[in-house]
Amino acid sequence: MNDSSTARLPGGSWTLGDSTLTRFGYGAMQLAGPWVIGPPADHDGAVAVLRAAVDAGITHIDTSGAYGPRITNELIREALHPYPETLFIATKVGADRDAQGGWPTARRPEDLSRQVHENLDALGVDALDLVNMRMGDANGTQPGPIAEALHALVELQQQGLIRHLGVSNVTEEQLAEARAIAPIACVQNMYNLAHRHDDALVDQLAADGIAYVPFFPLGGFTPLQSQALSTVAGRHGCTPLSIALAWLLQRSPNILLIPGTSSPKHLRENITGAACVLTEQDVAELDGIGG
Ligand SMILES: NC(=O)c1ccc[n+]([C@@H]2O[C@H](COP(=O)([O-])OP(=O)(O)OC[C@H]3O[C@@H](n4cnc5c(N)ncnc54)[C@H](OP(=O)(O)O)[C@@H]3O)[C@@H](O)[C@H]2O)c1
């Protein structure tokens, strides 16, 4: 990444292993069709927003073979392959899709090996930059051992198919179990202004130098709405959702953003607003949303 990329994106960069990622990244999940099934309504628009993200200097894209399924990865490949050397694509494994659009768990070693190879194939790469072992389900985290699944990913990493390992949708127990098995580069859990269950975890990971990548940073399928967000946004002349991103960037230096959008206009608004420097009063008012 050249220095101007990090300089023009809010939040600067984060070093993850041998890579430097812009803290302002892009989440590709909702580029597929409704409820993350099938092709997008506007195929060319989806390709254009991916290119706009990279043109803006973003070097971190989050995806999964389960999105579409396969469709989001194919869009990324169509839009961006051959990938810039600086682009870091994080994916995740642990679930398949069924005919009803559900996300059935699939984390036996043979499932994970198949999913890793599907991601490699659809993205058109020889090795995946980062694979998150996704635990839990559509309802959130679920207790249970992660060891067998993580050992399977470690084996794939030893074969040279994966550069870094992360975990997603995990409990603190699962994270501790994973960290005892292999170096974990990031945790991707649900977290935003209104869902702050992981507050203590964010701080602990920051102290340990591990990235925390909140999914649904804007609230996901039902984007955040609150009077406090609108008030603070009005004060800064930004959009309310972009203020939710500014708050995350300011919350902790190890937080990496992967907001999703299908709109180049929203992408620009989000980048602009995330650069707002929030005052103590702003933060106190915004903290009240999660209280
Ligand atoms: N690990 C996991 O289990 C897991 C689960 C869910 C998601 N994820 C990851 O998290 C990433 C982010 O999640 P997400 O995209 O579902 O949710 P999100 O980033 O919280 O929110 C995306 C929604 O916000 C809207 N939006 C964005 N900017 C806006 C703006 N400026 N004004 C108005 N609306 C705006 C988008 O609509 P428009 O398209 O109209 O802009 C879209 O509906 C995903 O891409 C995925 O990679 C991971």
C-alpha cells in the first residue's frame, strides 16, 4: 500500500502479520442477492462499488464462500483480479447454505477443506490471506469446542493454503481454546454502537495486539437509527451511519471496519464521516445508545 492510501482513509492502518491493512475496510456480504442468496439485482453496480472501494484506497475486503453462495467471491474476482499486491481478502468458513437460504453448520475437517478450496477457486488465488473459523450460528455465538475445526485449518495453513487464521462469532472460551492451538490474528464478532457485549474483549485484544473486526458495524440488515446518532451527525455535518463508524474507529485502535454498502455514494459518505473527530460530549451521547 502506498502511504497516500492510508493517509486518505480515516483510521490509518493496522499491521496484521506481514500485511498492512487500512482500518477502513469493506464488507462484501450484502453484494449478493436478497438475504445473501443468488446474484445481485445490479451486477454492474456491485462490480463498480468493489472497484470504488479499492480506488478509494481500501486494502481490506471481507467475504465468504457462503455469500451467494460463491457469488460474492466471483464478483470480487471479476472486479479486482489480478489483485493489487496490497489487497488483503479475509474469508470465513464453517457454514454452508441450504435451499431455504439458511446457514447450516459445516465444520467437520472435510467440510472446512472443501470450503477453503472453494474460496481459493472462486477468488482465483493460491493462498487465502486470512480465514476466520466461524462458530455460532445465525442467532449468535454458541458454546462448544473449536479445537477439531481449528486443527483442520492449521493443517491447511501448513499446506500453504492459508496465511493467517482468525475466529468469528466466538465466545471468550472458544477464543481462549483457539489461542492455545495457533496464533489468532483477529476476532470477528458482532459489535456496534447498540450491541456492546464484547466491550471488555475489545480492550483485552487491543492489549494483546489482536485485531477486532466488528461485523454488522452499521447494524446489518436493519441499519442503526437513533436520535443521538442524528444529533451528533448534525453537529459534524455528516450522515448518522458514518458517525457510527467514526465512533468505532475512535473506540479502540485494534478495531478494523468492514461496513457493507452497494452504493458508491454511501461508500463516500461513510469514508468522509468516519473521519470526524468526536468530542467527549459526542462520545458520551453515543455511548448512551448501547447503555
Ligand atoms: N462473521 C459473521 O458471522 C458475519 C455476519 C454478518 C456479516 N459479516 C460481515 O460483516 C460485513 C458487514 O455487514 P453488513 O454489510 O451485513 O452490515 P453493515 O455494514 O452493518 O450494514 C450494511 C447496511 O447499511 C447500509 N448502509 C451502508 N452505508 C450507508 C449509508 N451511508 N447510508 C445509508 N445506509 C447505508 C447498506 O445499504 P446500502 O447498500 O444501501 O448502502 C446495508 O444495508 C459483511 O459484509 C460481512 O462481510 C460477518
